[in-house]
Amino acid sequence: MPKITGPSRGIKHEGSLTKLGYKEHEPTKTRHRALGKSVRKFGYKRTTDKLIDLQVLNKNRNPEFSHVVKSDRSWLRGTYRPSSVRNR
């Protein structure tokens, strides 16, 4: 069976970030707190995949939110990225 790639690979449970407090209109601090919870619950890789999927799915439908997700991904990378990946 071929490996699943593309935008559907990370969102297996729709709304899982929302349940942790990650919402479009929340302040930056609240969204970052929710991403921290997500990293503890799902891990860095899975959280990043979920954010990539959100960014791609909202690229045309809601471009402002897509930019917010992109900046949150950048913050997540700087804050939670495993050190083994940073040193490559």
C-alpha cells in the first residue's frame, strides 16, 4: 500500500488542536500555549504536520489565518524543535 502524503497526512482527528485551545481569533499567547499542549500530547512532528495541513487547507479560503498558522509554525520550530534536528 502506498504511503499517504500531502495535506491529509496530519489531520487524522479534526479539531484536535481546537480542543486544546488553538483557535483562529485567539491572541498569540493563547495559541502558543495550545501548541505547547499539543506538543506534549501528540509530539513535535505530529503537531507540525497538523499546522502544515491547516496552512494548506486555508491558503485560498482564509489567507489571513494561513499567515497566522505560518508564523505559529515558525515559533514552534524555534521553541520546540528537537536539538538533534537543529544541529544538522
